[in-house]
Amino acid sequence: MILTQNLTKRYGRMIAVDELNLSVQRQTVFGLVGENGAGKTSALSMLATLSTPTSGRAYINGHEISRYPREVRQSIGYMPDSFGVYDGLTVTEYLRFFADCYDVNKRVVQRRTMDLLERVQLTDKRDTYVNALSRGMQQRLEIARCLMHDPDVLILDEPASGLDPKSRLDMRGVLQGLRDMGKTILISTHILHDLAEVADEIGILRKGEMVAVAAIQVMLEHSNAYRTLRLRGDVADESLERLLAQDKQVLQVDKKENGWEVLYAGTARQQAMLLTSIVQAGIHLTEFAERPTDIEQLFLRLSAVQEGM
């Protein structure tokens, strides 16, 4: 449903998106992860036909974005990272306005409006003025607006940005519902955890380049298979680093101010054997503990390991 081939965007000498190759299958959710300035918004704005690629090609639902922009716009619902709302409209009027923009059949507008408000949990706000809604409610309303013309593809740029924890959970529930509807969704975020229960695949964008792509299920399995160990001791003692370098289960060692953080691929038994080796080597530690493995940090660290291979 979404395909890019060496898609590139330059602003003068700055490369915002560098030969992006992306493939999103029908009825799946792809999460594009990257820090601010990584190129996420530039990539999505090109796919939404709001920005012209410098080079490369992209296809939405079989339509090339530069040659067939009208067909692309009919195929997508696009939610930008920042949006304006119309102060003088109620929630219902707001959705009907966009239904008119897309020439939605008037016989289905009322039913679809109520269905979408129920889906985004705003039924009781249907007569409320849009500017009176909380930010979380406005963002859910934007999701409903994207769906008014029943597009096959949704392109959502940071839909959970600026939301409090409760609103983030609400948004996650809405996204899960969209996945269950069978929509193809491309969603950007700088917080990987937001996608753990929603996305089928995730990719990390760094300085305009896609540096890693993985199925979310693989990442969840890795989070159980890999362990993060916290070791505290005398950081001036290099004998521990030499010992860790000899252990094949040690994937990465980060030296901290008062210890080490180790990405470890071994079992609990192998971890115990590592501790035994440290004690037998006469190395004195004040802490040897396993920390919960955060999926975001794991993905970043594994991609760094792969880049170094």
C-alpha cells in the first residue's frame, strides 16, 4: 500500500530525507521512529503530496505521488504534527465540513459521523465547540476527520505528541481500533513504547536515513531474550572489561561514571556463570543486577551493534 524508492528531500544543502526505501503492506501498521529532526515529518509530508520530492519515487495504493496527487489524496487520511481547528464549529459541524470537502455522499455523512465519534470516544462532545475540547480530544477528533472519506491509508504524524498519560492511553486504544478496522497505517513518533501494542513493524529514522527495520513481535521476543545488566565497581579496574570482552553473550558494554551497563544475550544460568567468573577473578563489585529491558533502548542498542558489525 505504501512504497518508496530512494525517496529524497533536500532543503538547499541540507538532506532531510536520504534515499528512503520503505514498504508497508496492506492492513498493517508501520511505526516510523526517530528523534526530532530525524526527517519523519519531511517524509510524511511528501507521501501526503504536500511536499515535492527532490528525487526518488513513492506510491500510495498504486498511485505515484507526483503524477497522481489527486488519487493519492483520495486514498489517504493525513494528520499533521500540528493542526488548526475552527473555533466557530461544533464537533459535528467540523466533521461534516470535511465530509463536504471530500464530496462524501450526504446520505452516509450523518451515520458515519456518529460512528466515528463513537470510535474516538467523543459521542458526548458532538455539540461542543472544537476549541473547547482538550488537546487529547482534539487529537482524537483529528483521527475521526481523517476517516470521514473512508480512506484505505492513514498517515499520522506524532498523533500522541503533547498528550498526558491518560490521553496517550486513549489514543493507543483508538489506534488499536483502527488496526482492527483493517486500515493501513503509517505512524511517526519519537517514543517507541507508544507503538509496542499497535505496530506490526517499526523502523528507525536517523538523520534522514532508515538505519533499522524490524517486526514488533521480533522486538518483543528480543526484549525477553536480552538482558540489561548493571555492574558497579572500580571503573579504573580494566580487568572486568577484559573479562566481559571474552564472554560471547556480551553484545555491548557501556562504561558509566560509576560502573558498567551490559547488553547480555545469555540465559539466567549463563548470567550466574558470568558472576562466578568475576568473583573468581578477584574483581570486587558493589552491584550485579538485572534491569528491565526497555524495548526502545533495546532497539537502539541492537541497531548500534548491527551498524558496528
